Amino acid sequence: MPSLQSFARLVAVVLCLSFSAGLHADDVQDINQLFRKGDLNTALTRANQFLAKNPKDAQVRFLKGLILADLGKSADAIQVFTGITEDYPELPEPYNNLAVLYAAEGKYEAAKNALEMAIRTHPSYATAHENLGDLYARMASQAYDKALQIDNSNKTAQTKLALIKDIVSGKPQARSAAAPQTARPAPVTTKPALATVAAKPATAAENKPAPAPAAKPANLVEVAQSWAKAWSNKDVDGYLAHYSPDFMPASMSYTRWAEERRERILDAKRIKVTLRNIQVKRISPERAEVSFKQTYQSDRFNSTSSKTLELVLADGKWLIVRESGR
């Protein structure tokens, strides 16, 4: 059975569908720091306490999966990542991590299916492509080994098997503090040679450019519709302009988050986002929540989910400081 380090990249990155602000951001950062320090049991306890009150939070669920994987509780980690793929099927990172865990158990067909799902949701997701190549190499190694068991004089199979083993073993799997490819938490997004990498948690103000001024819709329903329209039109600048400078993707800089969103939106040939049953809840004169049923359609993926946007009023404009979905 191959180890995670010799076969797969377990990704630890921040999920785009669930961002934490205020006290939630502090909770997530605390759990992430405990994970990075290797205090896994305490980190797991804190994650479970948080999820007891916020069961749909994708960020902490993803972190919990990473913690369980590091604790060697693969079955529990697989259950967590599977749940995330069911609630957020458009995210490629949970599929990637499932593939890594399946591969570590020798379940190569399940690993292949998971990686193909990751690539289907995000065709330019390089980590999944690389992991799929490593997986095919491992499967080829098994096939050549089987051929040699049947005919140990097969020189061609011997040569090919040696080449495959050189390829697989020739990839150093050092941990990195800034590359989103292995199983250390990065601040968390979501997402093993398949190896694990963790991205360094960014501070609230790290590389966070002020967004371009957003149009000033007449009310909160129009704010949500304007946001969906920009997304549908693949107007990335207009889409990002709906986010507040205080929108802080936990464990990831604003710049990195914005780059990922830009890439995913522009990679799609077509996008249509439709909002239904829009409901507005005013929390205070300068803070509100907008909840709705969202239908997302593209050339690669279709989904329907419930989503909530938390907005603040700043300089006469309503801007998103947090979004969550299920």
C-alpha cells in the first residue's frame, strides 16, 4: 500500500464557498494554527465544537478532514470529504483529497473516479492532473508487476517496470509552507505525491487591494441580482467589486482568492447564475443577510444550492463580507 507522500497530493486550501469573518475567522485561524503545530487532538476537538454550532461550514469541515487524515483516521476523513462533495459538488479540492485517501488504501479505481470528478469541475486544476498521472503510473506498475509474475523472463516488462518505479520514486515530496498541494493546512482551501502542502495563513490585511467601486443598486435584492449578473456575464471585475475590502478568505490572502475566482470564472465557456426565493434579513442599519436558492449552470457543471450573503453598508454601497452555502 503506497504512502501518501509517495503517491498523492493532499490539498489544504480555503474553500471558496465558505468564508469566515469576525469571531468565525478567529475560530478558524485557531483551529488551523493547532493543526499546523501538530496538536491534532485539540484541533479536532475545536473543529467539532465549531461544527456543532455551524454544521454546514465548508471551511472547518475541510479542516476536519485534513486533521482526521493526519491522525490516520482515513475512513472518517473520507466520510468528511465525501460530505463536502455532496454539499459543494462544484469544488475540486475535496475530490482530490478523496483520491489521495483512496489511493493510500490501494483503491485505485475509486481514486481515479474522484480525480476525474475534480478535473470535470475544474479542467485547469493542475494538482488533480498531476495526481491522475501519478495514479496511472502506479496502476501501470501493478500491471507490469503482474505480467512479470506470469512470465518473469519478459525483458520488456522488466524495463518498463523499472522506468515506472524510477518515475514514481523520483519525485521528492517535501512539505512546503506555501504551496497548496499537500496535507498540511494551508489556510485551509479547499484541498496528497499525491503529497501534502499547506499554504501559510494570511493576515487580514495581506495583499488585499481595495476592490473597484461597485454600482449602487437600489436595494439588497438588487445587490444580489447584480452580483449574480456579473458572475453570469463572466465580468470578473464587476463580480469582485461586490466584495468588501474586509472580505477575508480564512488562511488565504485576498489576492490569491481573487486570482482563483478569476481563473475559475474565465475558464468556463458559459455561466448562468439564477437566484430564486430571495429573502432579506436586516441585522442592523449597516449589516444585513440575503438568502436565496441559487442555480448555477455552466458548460462543465450544474448545481442548485442554498446560499446566504452577509453584507455591510460602506460609503453608501452594500458589499459582501461573508458568504456561505449548503
